[in-house]
Amino acid sequence: MSVPVVTALALDGANPFEVAIASELFGIRRGEVARHLGTDEWYDFRLVGVEAGQIVKTLGGATLTLQHGLEAMAEADLVIVPVCPRPASRESKDAAMVVPGRTADVVLDALARAHDRGAQVMSYCSGSFALAEAGILDGRPATTHWLYADNFRERFPKVEFVEDVLYVDDGDVLTSAGSAAGIDLTLHWLRRQHGAEVADLIARRMVVPPHRDGGQAQFVRVPEPEIMADTFSEVLDWALSRLDQELTVETMASRAAMSPRSFARHFRAATGTTPHRWLIDRRVDQARRLLETTGLSIDRVAEASGLGTATNLRTQLRACVGVTPTAYRQRFAR
């Protein structure tokens, strides 16, 4: 079986951090991942410019010499668009991309042809503007950085814009918010392809949270000064070690020495999600790991993850990944 091809677009003005996200996650073969998958193969990762051999200047002044041109997209299984075709400023809504004329046309055409051929497409931050300009997002849900939300809505009324989320997964088209949300979206995509254990292995190597749900808020307010960050860190660590036990928002609030209402308010301010949603997500993550790495029955997986019953496990897993526990295990069990 051939190795999947992933391309990431890099034009003049590319964001080096976002280019590095794609390079880090798809261009590095990690030993622990290879051992888990039972193969040394990972992805055939290619940084792509308009032409092979092109030298582009990134934001911050670094330069990249690109070995591949746009023709590489014709082979790609996944095409990533970081913030290199950038939106016009909010004051000027004329230009679709920083790069002018013919260059913009050939890039947009290559993106549209890749998607029409069946490639999945993924954007980081305002890379979604390029996907929208190419017509890929028409009639589909998508997001972008909160700073560009008004501009995006005005320019692309055919797109179902999703406000204030980290990322949107619409199957073969995925869009994320600001730069760091590109990490969350890509880990989410890898979890979808390879299972929770692989995504967690990579996240641990990168020292980032293994899973932030796409519906989480982009902009998280800093908690009030008297609510220290380590308060929530201690409570979350305590809860993670007890997912198989009866655990409610009320018990978490009591652990933090707060009323449930105050705890919920501060929790959302600190994390961008609700305590109830956080608990469900962590329990589903635990269930996925158990389905992948153990031979426990479905009933026991439900109990050990705190979801209680096989029926609830089935409901929550379907809502999360669209398949039953048995189908998930068949696909990802090692």
C-alpha cells in the first residue's frame, strides 16, 4: 500500500509557525508511533510552492527553498493551507490574497482541482480565505481566526460561518482558528485516522494537550486573580485519575472549594468549555484508548471510562466519531 501524500502550501508571507505545525506532525517519523502501528511508514510530506525550487520569504524574514511545485497537489491525499494566502485587511476588502494576479489564480485553481479529485483539504487560521476563494467552502461550515470573522462573513456569504470555535471538521474539508488551533485540528485529524493512542503519543512528544474539542471557545478569558491556575490543574488531575468513579460537576466544585455555579463560571472562563462537556470528552477519550489497547468487553470499557453502560458508550462514541464501539475497535485495535 502506498504511503499517503500530504502537501502544505508555502507562499511569500507564509507563517513559519504554521508551516512548522504541518512539518512537525506529518514530516517526522517517531519511533514510538512506528512501534505502535507496526510499521516505519508515516506520511510522504511535501512543502509546496508555485514552482519547484522556489525560494519564499516567510513572516519574520526566514526563507524556505521548496522542492515541490503545485503539481504535487495532484498526488496529495491531504492538502494543508497555512496562513500564506492571507485575507485583505479589514479596512480593504478588495484583494483575495496577498500575492497578486496570476499567482493567486493558479494557486486557487490547484486547490480546487485537488479537492475535486478527492483530496481532503485543511486550513490553519486565515488559510480558510483561500479555500473560500477557491469555492471549496460554499454551502459548508467553516471557521477562521476571530480577528477575521467579520471580514470573512462579508466576503463569503455562501459559507456557513461557525463563530468562536477552535476548528470545524466537515469530513473532507477542515478549518481551524488561530495558529495554535492548527495543532488541535491536526491532532484531531490524526486521531480520526489512527486512533486516540497514536494522537496521544504524538501530543506527549510535543508536550501539548492531547485533545481540545473543536467546539471550545477561541478566546479564553483569564480567570479572576483569586482563582489560581493551579486550582483547576489540581482538580482536573484529580478528576482524570477517577474517571471510572461517580464524578459530577458538584463533586469537582467541592474539591475546588466552590459552589457548583461559581465553579462552572470560573471553569468556563479558564478553559473555554463547561465542566460537564469536559468530563464527557475525557471519558470518551478514555474509552477510545481502552478499545484500542485492551480486550475488555464493551460493558467493561463503559464502566472503566465512567460512561456507565454500553448504551451510553455507544451514544457518546457515535456522537464523537460516528461509529459504534465494535467498529471503532475493529479499525484501531493494536
